[in-house]
Amino acid sequence: MLKNSNRSQAMSTTNGCCATQCGPGYATPLDAFRSGAREKVIYVPCIVPDHSRPDYLATVDVDPESRTYSQVIHRLPMPYTGDELHHSGWNACSSCYNDPSKKRQFLILPSLKSGRVYAVDVGQEREPKLHKVVEGEELSRVAGVAYPHSSHCLGNGDIMISTMGAPDGKAKGNFVLLDCELNVKGTWAQQDTAFGYDFWYQPAHNIMVSTEFGTPQEFMKGFNPAVAASEYGSKLHVWNWRERTLRQSIDLGQDGLIPLETRFFHDPQSTIGFVVGALPACLQGLRGAQQAADSWLPHVTWCIGSSLCARLHSLQTGLIRCGHDCHQPLLLHCCAALPLLLATHPTHPTPPP
């Protein structure tokens, strides 16, 4: 999955301001859209399924003016085999834009199978280098978690990674925190959920939403539909962001089994979000309902359901939002015949003919 495709993740080192005046990223999503430099490279985690050699990070030239445009210009192999690199993130981002001491320099690569977390130095963007390895045993020892998945940078400089299980392979959802030096601090949440997978936070509304996949000791063997009801999840979890407590769990039922990626609009004030369900293929829209002056709870407002699955012959696994939010399109990543679907409006999405 291309994790460096948003304008807010352009590899510009100045980002339109002096590093002594502001931190990484942009002041607002609109500023990123209007002022952000076009990416010249993207980084693609590449998995070697048979473990015959290490997974690697590919650097792809996306500068149309370059002689190596659209080519892989560098490959950085990990030091071990069998990691299964997953959703990458940054050590710092626009969440800490107001902190000039922070710098976006390291790409964070969680590894689902080994439990390792790699930090890759992209200071030389065309030739990234391995900076640090956090061993899976350290996550287990300090935080009691394993199977790290999605990585996001926080406003205080910490790195937060969702985890999908316990060290013994049983299901357990939580989030591990690493400090700015990539030391394991512990878990973010005060309680576990039945399953874990992805998450997205909207601090302006004091909320975070997380999703569920399945039991590691089951999905590591390959998907078995016979145990889908018992070994895979169907809930969205809504958290109090400041207190780190679970406020609500929304069961998506048969139309939302295995809810995977969840995203909200780039605008931090937005209360519109989305979640992709894999079984059956389903895109569901979320809209916040005001609960207090600075807090709201989401509810499902629409769903593209199983009829779409029959037409696409695929399972949806991820989504990318348009950088400006204005026309509200989404790209859905599917893992079979058709790779992408464009949904053009959050309240009236239109599947392809």
C-alpha cells in the first residue's frame, strides 16, 4: 500500500516555513493542499510471502521531470526474514506542527508477523537508511501486546501503533506507545478490545475510532470462512481521546463483518468518517452526533453493501481520501479483480456501472 501518497506527506523539508518557526507538516489540511510541494518519491513496503529473503522498502521516483520517473530507484532490505511489513507512518507529522523541536525524519514500519517495529531514516529521501529496530519481544515485555499494525504520529511526539493480539497469538486489541526516541512506553488504552486492527483520531472532537480484524493464531493460517463468526470482529470502537477510555462499541452486523480501515476527512473539525468492511465488501459512512461542546459520537449513515461485492468480485481492504475533501471522493483498495473504486459523495456514493 502506498503510504506516502497524500500531499500532507510530501517529502519537502521546509513545508513552506522555516524549521525554527514551526514543526513538521502544515498548519491546516487546506494549507497542505494549496501550498504543499509535489512528492518526488514515495515509499512502498514490499512483502516477500515465502520468506526466501527479507521484506524491503522500495523507493519509487514520482517526479515527472526525472530521468528515472516511475522507476524503483532504491531498495532497503530489512535485516530479518518473515517480518510482513504493514501500515507505515511517520515519527512526526502535522499533529505537532506547532512544535519546532519536532522533525519528520523517520518512517515507522510495524511488522505483523515478527512484531518488530523498524524506523527508517529518510533524511536522504532517495536512499533511506535503517535507523533503529524495536524487537517484538520488547513490545511483549513492556506492553503485553504483539502483532503491530497501523502507525500514527501524535501531537506530543509519541508514536501510536495498533496491535492485534497477545504474545501467545490470542485475540486482543490495544495500542502501543513509543516515545520520540522509539522506546516502548506501554499501552495507550486502559482496556483491551476483543480484536484489533486500524484506528483514526480526531482530537478536536475528543474522539478516536478503532476497528477489528481477527485472532492472530487463526488468520495467520489463512482465512477460514467457517470460523468468521467466532474468530473475526464486526465492531467499531469509539474512544474518549483525552481519557483513553472506551465510550461505545458499534456492532456493524452481517453487513460489516471484519471492519478494516477507518478514515475521516483531513479537516480536523470534520465529523464525517468511513470504514471499509471486508466480509462482505462494504463501505460504510459515519457522521458524528453532538454529545457535548467538544465531544460527539458517530453513527452509521449509509452503506455500499453486498451487491457491490458481487459486481466487483473482490474484498475491500483500504481507502484513500482526496486531499482537499471538497468533492469528497474516496479510492477503495480491493484485493481481487478490480483494484480501485471511486465513491464520489459520502451521503450518496455511486458504484461504477
